[in-house]
Amino acid sequence: MSLSVLICDDSNMARKQVLRILPESLSENVQLATNGVEALEILNNQAIDMLFLDLTMPVVDGIGVLQGIKEAGITVKVFVISADIQPEMQNKVLELGAKAFLRKPVQLDVLNSHLKEHGII
Amino acid sequence: MNNVNLNDDQQDCLQEIINVAMGQASDQLARYLDTFVYLKVPSIEQVSSQHLSDTLKSEAQSVAVVSQGFFGYEGIRGEALLMYQPKDSDRLADLLGYEPDELSVEEQIIDLSSILTTTFLNVFASQIDNQMSYSAPRLLFSSNADNNTSSQSSISEHIQHNAFNWEVALKVKISYQVTDYSFNCDMILLIPESAIINITSVIDRILEDY
């Protein structure tokens, strides 16, 4: 059975960037969210295996989503993909439970290496 | 009034390019200041030169304004306005790690402005296959240097003197907040329509891949 994937980014281009480099095994069951509120609504109502999450977004940002996931006790593997590459931010998202931090624009080999590291592919 | 006319995809692509540049500039700033820089989603809007002073009014409560021009290949050019709103401007030297008498506050602000502008625009340029050169940063207004002038009138005067040679521009506003020091800086990029036309053609090439 294919894994369910959620991509959350306010940029259409950034969502497409992730979509086009997802391995085949992850690209069959993909949903999209344009901000943190939409992402949390999906996560609260459906079982999602993997979340690719931007940080700088309107309404509710990526940090808000990570906090929401933690508070609700939702089980999902989160990979943060962000342009906010400050070390303090990278540490913060990992402390909040993200599996990895990937800098934008995300590259195929970098994504694959993280997915392998976490036994997803 | 002319129109810059970016469609939704072009605006989204430009915003994403700006996001990446903003992220790298904030990382540089955070390392330089040894602190954390809080980022907001940048705003992009069209402005006319006629109404620019009015649109800058909300940003004009600044204690200092620095202007720096930038020039790339293929007619890409514009101006960066760095507008500082520190709640406690006396702490700027502390923030920058200078000794109290090492540099004047004005020199410190110019230093910081140059770092922010060039870091942001170098990353921005590399993403659109361009390369920027810069004019020397110029302090337009400082509450420390001139207590008789408001930042609003200084900016208006600057706009009038430079005439900008454009009718319509894109105004990109990026806010850097250094919460540890209660320090805020807005970077406003004004990119005239002739330059936007060139940027748009690069954006279209990027979008062809999607």
C-alpha cells in the first residue's frame, strides 16, 4: 500500500517542486495544503504518513503546525522544507519533532538521502 | 498608469525566489549578530511613483533610512530602502558588537544596511542567472543626525530629487525582526517596470519547467 503524503506550502511553485522530485512510491497518494490551518485540518481528520512542511506561511506557520501536531498527539513523519535556514530554526523544528530539515529549493539527491536515512525508500 | 501585470504564477514564482533570498540574508544577519532573526511572509505590491510617498507613510516612523541602488545585467535595476525602527536605538552598537566610540550610529547603520542589501540581492540575482553591482549606501535620514527632519519628508525629498525614472514599480517589503534586541528593519525594494519586464522573462523560463 502506498504511503499517504501531505505537502504544505503557501507557494504553488514550491509544492510543485516537491511533487516533481517525490519518488514514485510516495507520489500516488498526495494531498496539498496552502497554509498551516489547512494542513492541521487534514492531519486531524485523516491518517497521513508523511508531511513536507514549509515554515514561513500566512495564517498558521510551520512552527504552529509542528506545535499542533505535538499537542494533538498526531503520528506523522515531518520533513521541513524551508528557506529560513538559520541554525536556531533548524534546531527548533527538530526539537518539535521534525525528522529532518531540508533547505529550499530542495534537491532530488538531498531528499532521497533523507528518505533513505529514515527508511522510507 | 502602466501596469507591471504579473500573473498569479509569475507572482508566486517571484515570491518564492524572494523567500529563498530572504532566508539566506536572515541567516547571514543571524550569524553576524549572533542572534535569531524572525521572518514574516514578504509582501509584493505595485506602486506608482506619484503615490510612493503615501505608500511609504506607514513605514516612515523610522529612526533611520538608508538607500542603496542595485544594477544587474539586462536592465535589471532598482533601489533598496532600509528602514530601521529600533525601540532602543542606543543598543545598535551592542547589537553590532562595536565599542561605544568605535563607529558612529550612522556608520553602523550603513554597515548593516550594506550587508542586508547585498546578501539578499546576491542570492536573488543568482536565482535569476544575473549578477548585481551596487552603489554606495547613503543615509537619507537619521534621528540622531538630524532632529529637525522627519523620515517621511526625507524620503519624499529623495524620491523627488532622484525622480526614479519610472512610473510604476514593484514594491517588495521584507521585515527582519531581531527579537533579542527589540530591533526591527524593513527592507523595501523598488524595482521599476522596465526591470520587471526582464525579470518576468526569466521567471517564465523557470515556470516552463513546471
